[in-house]
Amino acid sequence: MQSRIALWLSRFSKRVSSSVALQEFKRRVLRELVYLLSKLDQTRSYQTTLSHATSVLPAQQHRKMRICVPLLHQVLLGASDEELTERARRYFHFLLLNGERQFLQGLDSILPGVNCFWARAPIAEKTRYKRYQMGDTRCSKTKKQCDIGKELTRVLPICRELHKFLVALPTDRLTTELKNAREFLDRVVNGSALDQIHDEDACLNFGDLLIAIVSASVKQFYTMNYRESQAFCEFFEQTLTVRPNNPAADEVTHTVESKPWPTLSSSSQGER
């Protein structure tokens, strides 16, 4: 999958992302490395940790399982449990402390705009393999240091038009995330959200929306998330390319000229 993504991105002379995407990477992937390191330290066994991730985690933590299991499977195959345990500890430790740098190395720049506060928070090692300072995930915990309010005020005219677009969106193209984004934008354009913007925890709760707003100047949008992107990319008149979950499958590109794009009910690209 990594190779397919790298191959597609190599077509472009400039690759950009947003601080909200970086924050999601740190929150969803790097935090799970802390979890896996703690499990390895607790069980002293790679195989027991793998079994826990595949068999013990409840259905409500399916996302955690889908992140943890591939990470565990990247450790050397065919080795003893003792060797696998030590290699996993060293590998996850390296990824945790270097993951953000690797994320940024795959890009030419992070677009300005939202400038998520927690995306900028450094990862600090307190006790090797055990304790790490990751910062929080909520704007409400930044002591109003997040710039989300400044950015939404600056792009308020865009927010108004995007809100109108989402209100008019047909039911078969709406998702729960799009409905939540529409309600949030309603509060933004009517002023109530901007007054208490940090309490909205927007970078955490409305990530797809903020990524879309930051990417307004970009004409080629690449994602695994068709469900929300099909709406945002239409509004911003972007070409949408979807990376399927199956690494053997090719990307599917929807150009501005090829609209109307498939509805959610007729598209198999909606799964992250």
C-alpha cells in the first residue's frame, strides 16, 4: 500500500498536506505505538501482544485493531518470540520518535491556515519504552493557543458558501460526518461557534472539513476517503483521486468534468 501511494504521489512536482492531517496521524498512529510498547512491556511477549490486538480488543476498538495489527506484522517474520519482542520494542520506539519526521519527509510542505496546535506539540520520551508525552488532542485543552478561530474568521465567506452547499446536498450523498460539518458551519456563520471556538474541539471533531478548507487552493486531492471528499471536492472544484483499501486495485479518479460522481449508495469507494 505504501508503495502504491508513493508511486501515485511521484507524479506530482509538489505534494502538500495540512496540520490537521498531521495531528490525525499522531493521534491515530503514533499514540497506538505507545499502546503497543506498553503491552510489550506488560506481557514481555510479541505473540501475546499480537493475540491481544487480534482477539481481545472489543468491537468498539476496531480502528485500534486495524492500526495495531499491521504495525505488529511489519516486524521480522520467522523469528523467535523473544527476538520478535525485542525487535518490536526497538522498531516501535524508532517509529514513535521519528514518525512525524517521516510523515513530513513525504511532503513538500504543510499548507498554512488552521495550524493545529497539537500537531505542533513535540513527542517527549519520559521513560524509554514506557512513558511518553504526546500532548492532548482537543483544542479546548490548548489554553486558547490554537489558531482555528483566526483561520475560520479569515475564510468566513467560504464557510458561508460551503454551508449553503451542504444544506442543498441530496440525502444519498450525506454522511454523519457531513451532517456534523454542516451543523458546525451553521454555528460558525451565525457567530455562536466563533465566540467559543476552542470548546468545539474542531480539529478533533471536524477534521475532514478543516482539511478540505485548507486545501481550497489545491486542484488535485488524493485520499482513501470518498464518503466526505466527494462533497468537499465538488464544492472546491477539485479532481478527486481515491486510493482503494486493496493494494492490488488501481486508484479511481473523478475529474471536475465527470460530475455527477457516484452517490454513496452506488459507490464501493466509501470505506476508509
